[in-house]
Amino acid sequence: MSPLLVLTVIAAYFAALFLVSHLAGRHADNQGFFIGNRKSSWYVVAFAMIGSSISGVTFISVPGWVSSTGFSYLQMVLGFVAGQFIIAFVLIPLFYRMNLISIYGYLSNRFGRATHKTGVWFFFISKMLGASVRLFLVCVVFQLLVFEPLKLPFALNVVFSVSLVWLYTVKGGVKSLIWTDTLKTCCLIVSVVLCICYISSALGFGFADMLAAIGNHEYSETFFFDDFNDRRFFFKQFLAGVFTSIATTGLDQDMMQRNLSCKNFREAQKNMMTSSILQFFVISMFLMLGVLLYIFADRNGVHPEKSDELFPMIATQGYFPVIVGVLFVLGVISSAYSAAGSALTSLTTSFTVDILESTQKKDDAGVLKTRKRVHAGMAATMGAAIILFNLLNNTNVVDAVYILASYTYGPILGMFAFGIFTKKQVRGRYIPLVALVAPVLCFVLQKNSAAWFNGYKFSYELLIFNALFTFIGFYIVAWKKRRF
């Protein structure tokens, strides 16, 4: 694909995005930015959350994963579905009953200022690093397709990308995000479906032939019950999916901000249950696309060095009509900028409400002024992090940041679990120490698990132990029961 064509696709997409953002956010006040004035329709939010839950990393990487993991990821996705049902019937009623803007206000009400601030900072670090990495990987793709051929520096690529995200979220916040995410979800699903259709056609498959080829392929194996030490073992993946969903959706300001924009908790529950089922089918399509890509690659002698390069290489290097490359770029844009935009909004909300406590100290005009400054500051910080990742020039940094993100959600999960399932109060001054010790213990456990537990290696279920250590730490520093 030529750089001009890629830029044209980006320009057309963002023209539509800015139009939707302007129309949705033109009358947005602070409550509109933070929680959409609690007027969002549940079915719109459910559809929009598909786009917000699937990042550019998912769009690029999941099709390539099937060569090493098969369809085992669906075991974890089933856990996501179960976890989101728990969120719907445990966390959502709680958050609505407390009329929260930021979900971390629960920690303040339950345990006090120290626990509240600890939870917020863990979320802040995790979300900033995770969002920056996701946008960094997409910037790398655009650097190869556009900026490098035009001899433009990576820093300009970052400024361009972050500025676009800042522009379409600066005014309406969540009120705009619900509708822009709806547009992105449409683009994402259309891109995946049409790519599957084009590749199937090129392979000479009808619909039934396509399903048979995927079902009979060795990469389509889904359930793994034989080897307990295997990272793909069903119960490890399923339980990890349950608790990962609770932590990264139910206890994540980014994702819950949309749910809190629904009219009431019952509509938010409908949204959560519907979006979890839709997400299962969308991820299934990505995995099916992955098998088709590998079949095509084998027949045409395509051998990418890394699995992440498979989809970009086949889609953009002339193996298919230009429309397939356009669909790939459209899918990457819609998934990547959706995640970055929602992260920027949630970081702005959390920093303004939880860290600066502006909604308690200032009137609406003062909150608006602070919120805009924070929003710009978050965008600048995200851009700086992306440039830093590029300077390090080490793909292991990506893995390290994702591991760090899983570690930071563990203490948050433990804090909320202790608050919900016990009535004890804690000594606030020890809470930051507890939240730091738990991930350290998990790190030691992960490094020595093979030697200590007969070859057992931890996968994503490490999050559960991280939360458990935090829960135990809270119990140790608890001092009395509290009635509600």
C-alpha cells in the first residue's frame, strides 16, 4: 500500500469520527464527560464496548497466536464471559447504589484515604503503560507504512497519533466515546468479516468449505485438559479469564465509566451481559481469520519472522486487492484509537476526581478548567511514554509492560474483594506497603514455581495469587469490624 492511500484512509476515518464526536459531545458538561449524564442506552453501550475491549494489539496479534496456542484463547474468553456476569450482579449494583463517578471512590468510603489513593495510583500506572504500549505498536505499523517511506521521524508519528486521540475526546469524554466507539465497532467487525470473505474466496472456499477447513486444521484445537503444567490447561485459562475480567473490566475505571453512563444499574447489567457474549463471537472471528491466514501463507510460501507480522504482511504486500489492505488499516485504526481514546478519558477522570479531588474542591467552572489541563497532560505523558518505548528499541519491553499491568491489577482486585466480603477496617498507613509486597511475592513465586512445584509454570492465573496476597495482607493489618 502507498503512504498516500494509508493517509487517505486515516483522514476519511477521522473525519467521520470527529463528526460523530462533535454531534455527541456538543452539549457535554462535566457530568457528560465523566459519566455521560447517565443517559446512555444499554444496547448502544453494549455494542460500543466491543470496540473498546479490543485493541490494535488484538487485531494484529490474535490471528498470529493460533500457530502456537490454537484456539485455547477461547478458554480464557469463556472465563471473561463468566467474570462479566459476576461484575453485572455484584459490582454494578454496588457502584450505582453509591452513585460513584470514579469507581475508586468505593475504596475511600470503605477504607479511607490511604487505600483510595493506593488503588488509584495502581490503576493510573497500569492504564498509562498499557495504553501507551498499545498505541506504540500501532505507531510502529504506521511508521513502516507511512512515515518511513516519507522520511518523517517517529516523534512526528507519535505527535500525530496522540493529537488525534486528544482532539476527539477533549470535549465530550464518555458522552462522545459511547458513539465514537459504536462507529469503531462497526468498522472493526466489517473489516474482520470482509477480510475473512476475501481470503476464503482466494483459497477457493465456500462458506461450508471454510468452516470445514478451519474445524479440521490442527490450529483449531480449543480445549486442553491433559497436562496440568501446560499454560493452555483449561482450568488455568478459564479461572484466569474470570478474575482477569473482574479486575481489568469491573475494577477498571476505563471500562466501568461506560457502564456507569447507563440510565440505571439494571440497564448496565443488560449491557454487560450482552457485550460479553458479543465479545466471544468477535474474538472467535479473529481466531478463524488466523487459521485462514496460515493456510494462505502455506500455499503461497509466505513466512513472516514473527507471528505478529502475518496479518499485516498478507494484507498490505500485494497478495490481495487493495481493498483488503484498506480494511486492515481501517481495522487497526478503529481498534487502536478506541483503546487509546477510552484510556485517555478514564485517566483524565481518575486523576481529576481521585487524585486532585477537584469535584470536591471546585465549582463546575473550576472542574472544567482543571479537567482540560489534566486531559492535555495525560496526552503528553502518553506520547512521552511511546517515544521512550521506541528509544529502548527492545520488543521485550512490550512483554514486560503487559506483565507489569497484570501485577498492578492484582492488588486492586484484593482491595475490593476484602471490602466486599468482610466487614473489617484496616490500618491505612500499612496499605501502600501491603499493595507493594503482594506483587513482589508473586514475582518470587513465578520465578521459582518450576523448581518448587514439580515443573508447574504460572500463566495469567498469577493475578489470582496477587489478589490473594493482598487480601491476606489486608487481613493482617485489619483492626476492627465495621457495620454497614
